Amino acid sequence: MDMVSRPSDISVDGFESSVSLLSSQVDPAGDSASLQFAKSLPTSELNLVEPSDGAMKEIGTSLQTLTSAATMERVGGNNITQPSLSTRDALDKYQIVTQKMEELVANNAGDDEIQAVVSEVPEIILRCISRDEAAFAVAQKAFKALYENASSNLHVSANLAILVAIRDVCKRVVKELTSWVIYSEEERKLNKDITIGLIQRELLSLAEYNVHMAKHLDGGRNKSATDFAISLLQSLVTEESSVISELHSLVDALAKLASKSGSPESLQQLIDIIRNPVTNSAGLSDSATGNEYNDRQKDEKVACNTTSNTDVNTSLDYVESDPAGFRDRVSTLFESWYQICELPGANETACSQYVLHLHQTGFLKGDDTTESFFRTLLEISVAHCISSEDISSGAVQSPQQAQSPSFLAIDMYAKLVFSILKYFPEQESSSKLFLLSEIMAVTVRCIQKDAEDKKTSLNPKPYFRLFINWLLDLCSLDPGTDGANFQVLTAFANTFHALQPLKIPAFSFAWLELVSHRSFMPKLLTVNGQKGWPYVQRLLVDLLQFLEPFLRNAELGVPVHFLYKGTLRVLLVLLHDFPEFLCDYHFTFCDVIPSSCIQMRNIILSSFPRNMRLPDPSTPNLKIDLLPEIVEAPCILSEVDAALKGKQMKNDVDEYLMSRQQNSTFLSELKQKLLLSSSEATSAGTRYSVPLINSLVLYTGMQAIQQLQAGETQAQNVVALQMFKYLSMELDTEGRYLFLNAIANQLRYPNNHTHYFSFIMLYLFFESDQEIIQEQITRVLLERLIVNRPHPWGLLITFIELIKNPRYGFWKQAFIRCAPEIEKLFESVARSCGGLKPVDEGMVSGWVSDNSH
């Protein structure tokens, strides 16, 4: 690596350059194929896929199709003689297990009943082609479920029992669980009861957890982590004292805090009890240690306030704690490194000897000295870069003559970090990734402090250059090991999450370039199967949440406009290269995209699996019921019922759908439950909870489809239809628009969700005796079609059926002819869809039967 002459395309010179580089950096192949694809899409005119006179489907027939033998075999099969299962099959079967488990937990079932259901999990995994992959996938579901209802002891115990059962058939899952705990959100990481449960059942690698938590305390500066560690040790002393010896680093870190002046006496007592269990038999209460420690922490002055518990605070003590002469010593070492790099063809021997010297002198032990060492190096490098820009800008006569800053020091620091990780002593390779996490944490704190001090005048160039260097170099470490690459990539992902635009707006453009870089996003989406997908999903949600208020309020100033264009390009590249990713997480993205962003949402909803060929809507007499994909359920990796659980509505919805009591009070109370409080409504820009409506619609539809697949008749399935019809009639204009959008979000590629929700949309139009409902249904469909392509396949199919099947009397509606320009718009769209004249009913392929309503 040439540290002085890095390619010029990795500098950030304004908003335009950031956005213009975006697509070419995302392409995993390193060429411009994705960019050409994105540029080929129209940007200024109406472009509709032109279906022909082919008629669509009959609603009654489509419902019957969902109960076909093929679907029954796929979803309900319990053939234990089946020789092998794919991971997706395992997840489908595990979904059935979780439903049984939820019923048992809701009914306060006994241990024997729960254990009987738990025993089905290892049987599923043992029948899989790839046992480890299936075990990891199922364990991830159980791990998430642990925290969904953490207040229920029975719920937690049941999921812990499932994880134990998985561990018994796949020992490697312990390492994965430890990683998930370590890199999870602070709310999960610092859940004491669940952590103790994991420890008691030997589901955590204590050696790794011990080292991580000791560093996570940040010398007491991370208050929430410190309080958690104290409380955890207090509980373990009384409940699981045998494991305390394995948490020695964590105990040492707290002992160091206890030795400082002003620390509470109760903390010292806790350390004494741990280190002298024979002489100290009395336990400490949570209040004795926790409250006193909290009071002391409240009095400490923090120099850098952060917006999340996951961020690491930077205090004045942190900066002033370096011993005298430490900075000069680090500067001297940095100069020595520069001299090594300046040697002709700086050889690996000199670099490895330098790293060994740093290790032997104690700079790489992973303690506070290591932290100060890397922070000082970064501060020196950034200061050199910014000062060089100030000097060059002051020496020129005009902005056109300005030169880019010198990245020499930044490049040297980047190469030093790369060399340290590359030549780290082999016997301590397990600490290599931990050291990387420490370096990333230092970098995050420095950027946060810089942003706090400079606000909008933050200069992102040196940090951007540093991350680009690391992305290009560090992702090449251990190229033959997917696991090592994955951990490096997730370290970057966690770092970028901590630096998201909501927290550091001035870093937004550099952040978007880094997240979409060809050395990061494509690799994270392909390494270790789909294990990196949740990290990319989280970063995209970070971006969309930042843009949401601007897009919702149509406040697209020049900077936000460029950021929005860059976001669209990222989504287009994902649509082209990783469509399954957008397919599987469409629900999560639709939750955070404002309803006004129709084209952005269309890009996501237009995605379909690469191994599928979409039937051409212009095919005459297209028999949708005969498509093999139409009975298959789509893969959805989002937690569909999360919003329902958050509002404690899931059990009510389940009870309503299962009871089939049409006079239930559930519907009459439902509208009020969908409303936000006045403060929440002001912040969200709507009186309704959009995620809750989306969750209610999709979850209800999925339950209805499962009932149909189980062989139930349409009459038995009428409760779900009743709910949808009630909402369409009783919600006000705003609520109905959001409700219809939630249905339209499921009109995607051929699958049983598209089939069912297309039926729902047409059913509501046909059954309604209120013109306002029919007008809003038309609006929701039409506004998604008059924007630029791409358009979702299911959306086209549904709209074509609506305007061409005379059963719906679409062209007789008064709102079609309320104004000449509106009438011309409908005629133009209809012409694009194959002509104005409705087809003969006999030509309709069976989307709506005579007796279906």
C-alpha cells in the first residue's frame, strides 16, 4: 500500500463529489454495471409497463388456490421421514414450533408440556442439509424472541430452553450467541436477568464476554455499563458464584474503580466479597451499591454528551489522564514509523519488528494505555491534515486554485493500524479482533468530540480518508477465512451505526459513501451467507430515519436533495445486485419511509428473487392461479408483529381471529388503539401509528392465509375480511389512506401475500358503498403507477384488473370525471395498460367469480 499517493477518488470535496462517486463504489464487481443500470432508468416521464388485454383473476378462485396441495405440503408437512431440509424449510417448521410455544406460555403451561415442544427443535435441525447454518438461523430467532417479552419469566425460560436444545446439537452456537450479546443494542446487552440466564445455562463464552465487558466499562465513563456490571456481579455472587472466577477482567476493572478516591464503600465491599469469599459471606443489596454509585456518577462532568447509551462518553478526565510526556513519546514513535515507511520498499520485516516493539513496550495490551496511544495518534494525524488544508487555502488567491489537504499523516496512521493487526503476535490472535474494536471505539469517540466542538463546521475529510484506507486494507485480512472477514466487517458496521447521520449530521455525506462502499456493503451482504444482512438493514434504517422528517415535510434543501439522490442510487444498486435483501426486509423499510416517498418505496417493493421470472402482465389470458410461485409464502426477515407486541395488542388480535365472534368488542376499540398520543403525533407528523397499522395489516393477512392453507373454508376466514372492511369504513380519511397503503405495500412479486392482498384491495373496492373509499383505493394504486419506474408486479396486476373488469364499474365512478385533467390522466394510464374498452367477462381469467362477493 502506498500511503502517500492514495487514489484521489477517496477524498470528499463537497456534496457533489460524494454523490457522484456513490454508485461506482457500491458495485461489488468493481465495474460500472450497476451504475449503468441505475442511469438507464427514466427520470422525467411516465413509464408504465404495458400489459395487454389479458384478464386477471377471480377472488373466490384465488382464495381456493391458497389451499392447494402444493401449499399444504410446503407449510404443513410433518413427514418425519423426509431425508433433508433446507435452512428455510427449518425456519418454516420452527415458526410452527414458536406458535405452539406461544400458546403454551399464554396458558401458563407446565414444564413437561413446554419441554415436549422444545424437543422438536433439535429434531428439525438434525434433519437439515447444513446443520450449523440451520442451528444459527433458528438460534437467532430464539435469541430475538428472548427480548421481545423479557418481563415474562415463562417466555424467557422457554426461549432459553430452546437455545439449550440447539446448543446440544451444535456446540458452535455458543460462540454465535456470545457475539450477538456483545454486539447487540445496549438495551439487550445490559439486560441483567437474561444475561444471568444465559450464563447459568452455559450459553455464553465467559472468556470472550469477560474481556469485552471489562473494556465496555470504559474506565467508569460508560455509566450504564458500569451500573450493569456491578448489579450483575452482585447477583452472580449469590446465585452463581462459581463463574465469578471466569470474569476476572471485569472484576479487576471494577476493583480499579473502587480504589479511586470518592468511590462508594459498598463497591469496595463487593470486590472484597468476590476476592475473599471465605471471609466475606454477607451479600450486598442492589440499593447499597447501585444508588450510591449512581449519585456519584451524576456529579461527574462529562465533556462530550451523546445521544445514545451505546455511545462512549468522552470526559475531561479522559483527556487529562495521560501521564506527563506521554504525547511526546507517542509523537516520537510515530516519527520512527514514518521513517520506516519512507525506506525504499519498506519491507515486512521492519514493519513486523516495529509492531513487536510496540507490543513489548506495553502499548498493545488492551488497557487504558492502548486507548490513549491510538487516540493520540489519531489526534496528531487529523491535526496535521486540517492544518495543511488551512495553510494551502490561505496561500492561494482563489478557490479554484485551492489544493486538497495533505493526507500523509492519516495514511501513515491507517497503515500502522493495518500493520499492527497484520503482524500481531500469533499466540494472541484471539485478541486481534478485540484490538480492532478498541481502535474503532477510540475513533468514534474522537469524531463525536470533534463534532461536539465544531458542530456544522466539522471537517469530515481526514476521517473519511482514514475509513477508506481501512476498508481497502483491513477487509483483506485473513482472506481465506469468512468468519474473520465477517467479524472485521461487523466491527465497521457497528462503528458506522454509532456515527449515523442522526447523531453526527455533519458527517452524513462521508457516512453514506462509506456505508455504500464497494469494499463494505457488497462484502457484508455476501460473507457467511446472510449473516451480514441485519447489519446492512440497520444502517439503511439509520439513513432513512434521518431523511424521514425532511422528506415528510418536503424540506429538500440542496444538501438533503443530494443525500436523497444518493440514497436512491444505493437502493437501485441493491435492487440490481441484491434484490433478495430488499425483498426480505421490505416491511422494515416501509415502516420508516414516509407515505409521500412513492418512488423510493416502489424501488423496494419492485424487488423480486433473481431465480424468478416475472410473468409479463401483457400476456393474454394470464392464468395467475396456475403460477407455481403464487402459492409460496415470501421470506420476511422483519419482525412483523413487533409493533403489535410493543402496544400489547398481539394477544387481542390472535384472540379475535381465533374466536371468530363477529360481535366482538375488539373492532370497536381498534381505531382508538391505532392513534398516537398528541406529543407522538406532533413528532411523527400523523395522528396514527404507521408501524402499528402496517404490522396489524400484514400480521392479520398472514394469519388468514395460514387458516386457508390449513384447509378452512372462506366462511371460516370471514373474520379477517370483517376487520379489513371495518377499518376501511370507520377510519377517517388520513387513517384510511395509511391503511390502504399498508395493503398496497404487499402487492409485490408473485407469492401468496400478493395474491391475498390483491384480493383484499379489490374486495374493498367492490363491497364499498361509499365513493370516498373507492376514490382512495384508486388514489393509492394510481399514485404508485404515475411515478417513474420500476413498478411492483402485483400493483400492476391489481390496477389492470380494477380498470378492465366491468364487474367493478370503474369507469362509471363520478370521481373519474370530476375534472377534465383527471379524466385525461385516467385515460392515459388506461391506454398504457392496454386500452380503455373493458374486456368481455368471459375473457376474464378467473380473478373474480360470480359468487365471490
